Amino acid sequence: MSQTALPPPKPRQPGLHRKVAGKVLPEPLRARIGAISWRDMAVTVGPFVLVCIVLFGAAIWFLNPAPPRVITISSGPEGSVFDRNAERYRQILARNGIKLVIQPSEGSLENLSRLSDPNSKVDVAFVVDGVSPEAGRDGLVSLGSISRQPIFMFYRGEQSPRTLTAFENKRVAIGRIGSAARVLATDLFKANGIEHGHNAQLRGLEADDAVDDLLVGQIDAIFLTGDSARLDTIRKLMFVPDVHLLDLEQADAYTRRFSYLSKLRLPMGAVDLAQNIPANDTSLLATNVELVARESLHPALSDLLIDAAREVHGRRGLMQEAGEFPKAQAGDFPLSADADRYYKYGKGFFYRNLPFWLASLLDRIVIVLLPIAVLLIPALRILPWLYRWRIHSRIYPWYGALMALERGLMNHPRGEDRSALSARLDEIEQAVNKLNVPLAFIDQLYVLREHIAFVRARLAERPEAEAPEPA
């Protein structure tokens, strides 16, 4: 028995309905289902991210700008210790891409004047404690003490005075006018009741001229500190038979009265071991040198300057131990918060492990990011609610359409009205089937389809007016 080949089924044209057993049925479910709706996520999170970027950029730009690449230091007279130290600072800062401009000066007083002048471009300077007036300290902070300047006082004669009162009615060279040595000497002599023109001759001579006058007997004593107390000058005077170094018996009392002074001990034989010079331990006074900056100095530059100070001033010397300087000891100026943090905790993680420019950038990002995060974290709680609201806004409007259609059924429509309601229900179902709903909300889509089926079942019921009469 031959079998007749069946023709291939005709492809069904896409449309809103399909026929089965003579009945028109809606298209099968064609909703697109994904784990997450990236479009809704972008619309929800996008504005929030944009606001964060704007706030973050504005904060970095206005609140914590990048450190300047050029800073200026006021040093001291050309060839002085301050000038040589500034040159070493310049070489160290250049390793990190920072240019240090050096402005020579007459010393601590001019350095302080430049720092206090708002029109001056000086950012940092060397200042000796004890020479700055109270009025000139506003807006300035200390990055720490970087060195110690001993005070040497040599005198001629056979007697061995132990106090400064012994120089009453004497001729004493205390340094040129405007020098830190002269300011210190004037304060110390004044504390002992000795004043120029009253009961002593306090002369303003340069160090070399003062040494020559002392050697020939034209003056009785000489006050040396800082650049005037060079090692070769000290050795020269120590080897002169008639010239002696003052062993200050009241050194402890001076340190109590003058906060910027400290006591030093020059060990026996420290100048010359072979000839045992000095022959005994000698008590001296010393004043600290501070690295002073403006309050506006960038924190990153503060760290770099203290790093440079450690490399320059941290070595062992005649009057200091290795690693003693710099240290968090403030004298005339308050210690800056950045310097205090550095001395307690050292450099930050970024600055220890990354290049300066990158560490500076990341450090500013972290500093700015934390406050912004504190403000924006509460706002993050709104984002999930907004995301859910966007998904629900695609599902819930169809319930309104179903309710309107169901109210139409309450009027018991017939004929064309009933066909119109059926067509409208098909449109609703078709639109719902094409909804793009994330997987987490698929249960709500199925509930909506069940409700559509419920309304369709009610629509399929024949109204009583159309029901056939019983036989």
C-alpha cells in the first residue's frame, strides 16, 4: 500500500494570534528574561555616578590642590652654613621633581621678615630661636628643629670668670647689627643688668674683625655663634695662651629662664686630643635652628622638606648625636600638624612605595574621597529602591488596563463591544509577553499573566441575556 507524502507544514506568519482547532489563541510568551536589566541599572545608577564624579573632581581641584612644583627658601649670607644647607636641600628635592629657589639673606631676621610679608614669595626659611618678635610669628609654623647653634664666649686675661656679670664695664664684640648673634647676646647681657652705653661697650663687629681685635687686646671678649663660630675660628682661639673659653656656671639657670636655650657640654679634649684642649669639660649654651614655613605649605612638601632635613642634619657631629636632628621640638613657632604627624608616624604608605607625583595624587584622592563617601553612602540605599521602582513601573500599568477592561465587562457587553474588549485583552497580553523583566522579578510577570487569564475567562463567559432557553 503506497503512502502519500504529506506536504511540509506551512510556516506560520508572525502575528498576534494563532489558530488551534478552529480557535484563535494568543502568541506564546516571548518575554526577554535576563539576570539583570542593564538599561535600568544604567538609568538608575548613572546620574548618581555622574554626581559623584563631579563632586570628587571639584573637591580635588578646590579643596586639596596638587603640590606646587616650585618653592622658595630664604637661606642666609652667601657661603654661610644656611646657604650651603639650602643648596643641599635643593639637590634632594630635585630628585622628586621639586625645584627649590634659594634667596640669600642677611640671616634669621631677614628670613623671618620675608616669611611674614604676604607679598613675598618665600615659602620656608631657616630661623634661629630667640630672635623673632611675637608680632612676626602669625601664620608661621615650624617643621621641627634641624640643628643646634652653640654660643661661644672667649675672653682675654688670667682670671677665669664663670658668669656674664664679670664682663660689666668691658669691651665685648657681640656681632654686627641685624645678626642673630647680636640679638641673643643683647638679651643675655640684659638679663645680667649689662647694657651698651650704660655699663659696657657692646660693639657690632664682624667675626673676623672681632677675632683680630681680641688677639691684639683692643676688646676684652667676643661673642660667637652660628656662622661666626666656625670650627677653624674656634680652634684658632683655643690655641692662644691668653684667650680662654667661658665655662658658664649658670647654664642651667639660663635654660630655665629662656625657653629657646639649651645646655651643651663640650667634652675635655674635644678640640684637640693631643694637647687636651679644652682641659676640662666646658658648659655652653646653645639655641635651636628651626625650619619655619607658612601655614599654607602643602603637606606633601612638608614631608619632603623634613626628609631633606634628615639627610642633611642627621649625621653625628661635635655637638650632636647621629639621628638627633631633625626633631619635633618647636621653639618660637608652633609645630605644624603635618610635621607632628610625620614625626609620630613617618611617611604615608603611598610616599614610601610610589613616586612622589603618583603618591601625591593618590593621597589627595583618599583625603577627598573619605568625606564624600561619608556623605554619599546613605544615598546608596535609595538606588535599590529606584531600580525596583523602574521594573515595577513596566508591570503595574498593565493592571490599570486590566481593571479598565474588567469594568467594561460589568456592563454585560454584547456583539461588537464584546469583540472590542477581547481584542484589547489580546493587545494587553501581547504587550506583557514582550516585557523585558529581570529574573528576580519574573514571579510578578507570571502573576500578571494569571490575572490576564482570569479576565479572559470572565470574558469567555456568556451573559445571561445570550444564554439559550432550556428545551
